[in-house]
Amino acid sequence: MFERISHKIRSGLSQAKLRLEPRASPTLAAVGGGGPNPGVVCRSSMAQGEDRDQAPLSLPDYEARARELLERATFDYYASGADDELSLADNRAAYARRRLAYRVLVDVSRIDCATKVLDTEIAAPVLVAPTAFHRLATAEGELATVRAAGAAGTIMILSSLSTTAVEDVVAAASGPVWFQLYVYRDRKATEGLVRRAEAAGCEALVLTVDAPRLGTRERDVRNRFHLPEGLSVANLLPAGYGAVAQPPADSGLAAYFAELIDPSLSWVDFAWLRGLTELPILLKGVVRADDAQRAAQLGVDGIIVSNHGGRQLDTAVSTLDALGPIAAAVEGRVELILDGGIRRGTDVIKALALGANAVCVGRPILWGLAEGGEAGAARVLEILREELELGMTLCGAPTIESLSRDLIVELPG
């Protein structure tokens, strides 16, 4: 089946004409590279940005800068949500619906934001979420990201839609790498991909369960999004199947996934996956308390509360709204990680106060890569940690454990 799909992909690409010409990367100076990069598609160069008043001060600043630097099709692929993008917006709005009732006269002379996730010590409760195609943002792609994650003392979750092979990413890592997994119609291929992740040195599997088909991202359809020549999807297949060149041109990614991904995947299949590997397994894409409770009963090691960044089912509940009921249902039996909408240190505080053990940040890493490659992604994580430390200080919460539910005030309506 994979040979047939790869042939279709290559045939479609040979007939497709690229709309965007590859340009020199605006981030090569930051990552130490040079010369043209076939993967990065940008509007501008560092020279064009020499008159900028100052470096970005916040994650929203990095997003604004990425909007300027990246070609529209690339920025929209990273930024867009499904259909009317209501869930995309609500992931952010959920934080604004909550306020912090801070404590006073607490000794905050020392703030400790270190924590553990799956018995792994991390410097702050912020992980790098799985996001696709990092080489569209910077020449070194996922290599820049994993180095930034290591410098920040945290975990990177590598996307199946990475433009860099898992073996190369883990080799460049100074910290843990987890692997995002889809289950294919061809279960032998899925098993082979698990073995490939194990052999590379990944320390956990993140099974994505909210994508039996891909949602409609209308911006991608309008832009006829496709990968430029020279980039490939490096981690969709196990060793021995060969490389998949690119998803089909003209935003054919959804049709490609429809042939590849198994829409019949159900709870009964978890035991099969659990039997394949001794790696910890987390489920990503859970928003219901009853699903979370069932996952805990089946023995998952962690749950990532996620609606796929608002990119799957539009009008799905926001992840912060889903978190509280899930935390109550699992009662600490599994690790809870929240994904979606994190843009400020106070967002991290709210998520942890409502029951998360940690959060994931996705799009802002891409904005950092676009602005400054490895250094930009590292600065995004540094800003979040600085804001988290300041927020904890001002909340009267010197440790992660002191971020409790009583800090949260929910606005009416």
C-alpha cells in the first residue's frame, strides 16, 4: 500500500508547479548556516529587518514578526484552524475568561518552577508540542528546535510530519525526545514505526487520537499549500519502507491521510499498542472526562488534553475548559498535559492551577524559529519561563505545587 501511495504522491508532484520560489533563510545567521536553503520560504531577509527597533518582547511579538517574515501560505499553514476557526480562537479566549486571585504576604524570595513529567525532571512545566514542517521556518528545522528544547531543560515531542528524521533529531538532542504516533491501516507499518522510534532513542510515544481524518483548514485549501521542492516528510514511515517524498500538491494532505490513517482505531486497540512497547504511552487529543477516565483505567501513562490546536473539529470545546473535569475524573492517576492557546506565563499558571502537570507550546516555537532559528525558539521558551516565574511571584506561589485551584476566578458568562 505504501508503495502505491508514494507513487501517487510523486506523480502528482511531477505535474505540480511550485508557486513559491525558495529564498535564502532569514535565520541562517542565527543558527550559523549559510547559503540558500531549499526548505525555508520567506518574504524577507535579515538585512530587511536591520532597522527593527528591538527584539520581540513576548510570544505575540514573535507571531507578528513571523507573519512579516514567512510567505503567506507557510504562515497560514502554521497559524490556521479548521473551518471558521472558532475553536482556534476559543483556546485563547478561555484564558481571558479566568482571572487570578493572588495571595499576599507569602515568602516569594525564591521561586522554583522545576517539575517532573513521567519521572523526567524539567526546568519548567512547558514542553514543546508536536508541530509539522519546521524546515519551512528555518534551515535547520527540527534540529534547531530540539537544541532549543535541550537548552531550556525540557522535552520535545517530535511530529510524525517532521521534515527531519527522528534519528537525526534524537542525535542532536541534549534532552528527552518523545515521538508522536498515528496508527495506520497497515498495522505492520505502525509496529515498524514504533520500533524505529525506540531504536532512535525516543523516551515515550504520544498517540494522537483526534485525527481519524484531517479537518478542513480552509486557508490551506485557498493557498493550495504544499511543501517546496527539497523538503520531505521524514517520519511517517518505518525503516524499510523508503522515504515519502511529499504530501500531494495543492493541499492534498487530507486525502493522503485518509488513505494512510486507520479510522477504525478504537479502545480495544490500545492493548495491542501497549503490547508492542515498554515505552510510556500518552494519548493526545482527549477533551472528555469519560474518555480520560477510560484511558486511565486502561493504563495510559499520560493524557494530553488537546483539540489539535483547533485544527480538527471546529467548535470543539477549548482545552482549558475541558481540563478541570478531566482532572477531577482521573484523580491524579495519570499525568495531565494541556495543549492549546498558551501564550503567556499566566496561561501556564492557570492551566496548572486547574489540574495540569505541565503544558505544551506549539505555534510560538514556530514563530521563534522564523525570527531567529534555534536562538528564536530558545528565546520563546525563555520568555515563557521568565513570565511564569514573575507570575508565580506575584501570585504568592513559590512552587509549582502551590499553584492551586483557589487561585482561579471564573468570570460570569
